Amino acid sequence: MSETLLMELKEIQPSQLYISSQKLSSVMENFALKPRLMEPIPIKELSDRIIFVDGHTRAFAALLNRFPKVPVYWEDEELDWEAYEICVRWCLEEKIYTIADLKNRVIPHQEYKKLWYDRCAKMQKELEEKRKLKKSKV
């Protein structure tokens, strides 16, 4: 992991559409026990935006606990950035620009799995098929 820095929550673009209420409850319990020991959240610059790569629930819990800034680090692993671009586009289409915009999108975990995990799995499958098709044409 690279160096940790503090960054304003409002400056980081989410890359997911929902927060699981079950995951949030667990993170909020940890905040109650150790409010200053938050694990750093990975970020990445993508299409001229700084995005959350992961840690949306921790970021949302920080917001609920009135933390204007969170510890972050620059993600240096090679991930599927094309998939992240799609997720960010979904967020922008839904007018989700900051973690605060997820306040009305905290949903039960079963619903979260259906609405978020299933949507991402479908997108990943479509990307895979698109990439296979592209390779076969080469």
C-alpha cells in the first residue's frame, strides 16, 4: 500500500450505487469502538475524477460520524478500470457525485446483493464477452 493521506469526502466520486445496511451496521460498530482507527480507503484517478475503488461503506460511516476527511491511499494494483468506468458512469447517471448522495440508497443486504452484485456480475460478463469477441477479430 502506498502512503496514506487525508482527503475531503466531498472530493471523491463513488463507484457504487448502494450501501448495504448490514455492512453499514458492522462498520458503525467499529466506529463506536475505535473512531480514529479507520482503515485507509483506496482511490484512483479515472477520467479526470478521483474515485473510491473500495471502502464506500467506511466512507459513508465516516460521513455519518461527521468526519469531513478520510484516510486514503492511491491504488496501484491493476484492476479492471473499464468496469470502474462503467460503474462511475452509472453513478453519474443516477446523480451520485459524492458519498453523501448515497444517503437514500442504504438498503437491506439481500436487496443490495440483488441490485448491486447482480448488476455488476452481468456487466462483468458482458465485458468478458466483448473482450473475447475483440480478441477473435484480431
